[in-house]
Amino acid sequence: MLNDIRMKYILKSNIRICLLIIAVLGTLSSCDNDDDITNDLDIKIFVNTQISPVNNTKCAVINSLVSNKITSSIETCAFLIRATQPVSNDITVTFNVDTSLVRLYNETNETTFKPLLANHYEFINKSVVISDSKMISSDSIKLKLVNLNELKEVGDYMVPICINSVDGANGIISSSNMNVVYLHVNYSVKSIEVSKEPIETAPLDRTDWTIEGVPMYGSVLEGVLNDDVTSGWFSSAGKSITIDMKSEKEIKGISIAPYFGMYASYAEVGQATIELSKDNENWEILGTEETFNDKGSVESPIINYIRMKPANARYIKITCKSVNKGYSGISSVNVYE
């Protein structure tokens, strides 16, 4: 009994010691960053986009060579400015772009961003005011992306938008670790686009065309070259078919009909990667597009019309990767000039 009491006392003492150590370490770690805005007693001006990861805003820019249009997930990067405490009078905060921060960002995060050149962005509003007794600016800093059609190289770009000056009150300065918004711009080019809208011209005659691929039991590879949706190619996901048109043609689109043959409930077109070749050896990958989940019915199949920038080729390779099912299937492929 006495031993049990002593053991309980020792355990309680050890727990108290552990809690004390944790508290001390927590204090030390918070002091390690002398600009922790959550603990700093001084008034600091800072940025918090409140989007994870904090102060990193992502923008996807897609250049379609089919429609000759540029689309951007955001046109303007906008964010409010904040103070750690209510300010005692009006504070003006001004921003600029510092591309020298891109290299430091890359070194810290092991990334390979390139600075976005100045002719691709412009400030709509680069100064805001935090009014007397307030903690948040009434307006936003706004930077707009422009001239995106002039980008030459696909890849990841960055625009570091940082606090340049804080004016209007003595002793109020900007945070040293929350004073930048990193705008990530991913620029890509699309050579193909999928839609349900039929291609305007009539499909090419497929007489004498041949096809190669690895079909699974119950499927008919040659069925891809006719319009019977109850036959065609059925295979495990990630496999390809290659169509030989026997002569070089200028192609501007293809159509892919879903598979309704044996085991059709397990098959879908999924993600289709389109490649072209003149000699069946050197291939140009045009791109990958996700086709429609809804296959329709045998009587009314939903056709995937894939438009592309006109290109000369004799061979067409289609690789299907299943998205929702375990297998891929195509009943028919037509080609358009």
C-alpha cells in the first residue's frame, strides 16, 4: 500500500516536471521569432490572405491554340492589409513588386519559379489606408495580370507583392515575415479541347484504315473503325490504340464514342491522351483531356468531340486512363480535316 502511494506521488511529480518543460520550450520557441505578430506588443502592419497556404495565391493561365483564347483562373490578385492592433490615426501602406525574392523563395522551398516580367502585370491599386481606430484597410491592394498572350515559355512564374512603405504614424512598421504575397502563375498551352458540340465538317472515309492495340476478351479492335457502339475496343486502363490512316492528312479534330459492348459497365473513355505521328516512330503529344462521365445510351451515345490545332499526320494514338472505373473502352473513332 505504501509503495503504491509513493509510486503515484512519483508519477504526479514527473507529470508536473514534463508540463513545466513543455511550457518553457513553448516560450523559447515563440521568442525565437521576434516578429510573431500574434505575440508582439508593438503595432505591426501585415498581410494575411487567409487562404492556405497563407500569402500564396495561385493562378492558372491556359493558352488554347484551338480557340486562340487565353483563360486565367484569376484576373486580379486582391487582398486587404491588417494591423495587429487598432491604429491611432490613418496609416497609408504602399506595395511594390520585388522579383529578387523569387530566388530566395526557390532556395527555401526547393521550387523553380521564374520571375514574371513587369510587362505582364500592373497595379490597379498599390496603396491603401487603415483608418484611425481600425485594424483592416477599407480597400484592397490590387494587381492585374496583363498581356498573357505574349508569354513564350510554359511553366511556373511568380510575382512577389510586398510592403514597400508604411506612412502616417511613428513607431508603426511592417511585419518582417508576413509582408509579402506570392502570386504563383502557372502558364500552360492546350493543343486540344473536348466538347459535346459536333465538328462542322464530315468525317473522313475510314475504308482501308487499320488499327493496332491490345484488346481484352469480348472486344473487337476493328470495331473502332465503324460506328457500331456495341462493339469496339475494351482494355485495362492506360493502354493505347494506334490508327493508321494510310496517308498523311491535315487533321483538325477527332471524335470518340463511348463503349457499349461486353463489360461496358466497367469501361469508360476517361482521360484521353492524343498523339500524332507521320512515321509511327516520332510522336507529338497534343495533350490530355478528361472526357464526359455520362456515356449516354446505345440509342443516344454522348460523343466526345476533340478539336485541335490543324496538324499533318498519318498515325493517331489514343491512350485512355480510367478515372472512375477500372477499364477503358472506345466503340468508335472518327477523324476530321
